[in-house]
Amino acid sequence: MTRFSTGDAALSKAQLLQVQRAAKRLSADAALRATVRGHADRRGSESENTPLSEARAQMVVKALTAMGIAADRMEVDSAGSQAPLDPANSPAAYARNRRVEILFQRKEAP
């Protein structure tokens, strides 16, 4: 899971290290696929939060692709502010909710 600053979709060096761990996991197992799901905190309108959460997920996919992961092994999903980790109204809760999750699933053999 990667967390973001308010209104931001850029990846920091620390976030890139987290993404690199996901890339290593995907590289080690060709049957793994990833859903990259972006989230936003509840401040702002959903018309702002949904594209922001998608931009966050897209940035992670772009980084994974640059690390050698094929784009067809990843799916982008954006939840906007509809799936908070922490429903509280506090700066700490907002920070926890501004995130991208990488959900791994195994592709079943035909």
C-alpha cells in the first residue's frame, strides 16, 4: 500500500521502493496478476476524488511497467473516497485513506 499527499498523485522515492517490492513479487511469479486500486480521502467532491484516485493508480501502473511488468498483467481500479480504511474525520485518517493498494490474484490455468 502506498500513501499520498493531499491532492497529489506523484510517487516519492519511498513509495517507489514499495512499488519495487510489488514488481519483484510479480516478476517472480508469471501467474500473478495485480489490481491496482486508487483511493482518496473524503474531503473534496467525488467528481474530484474519483479522477485523483485513478491518477494515483495509473502512476503505480506506470512505475510497475517501467520496472518490467507487462501492462496486460495489471488492472486499474479507482474507488474515489468510497472505500476508506479509516472513517474518522482526522488528519491521520485522511492520510491513511489517500492510498493505492496492489491486490494480487493468481491467473488460473486453462
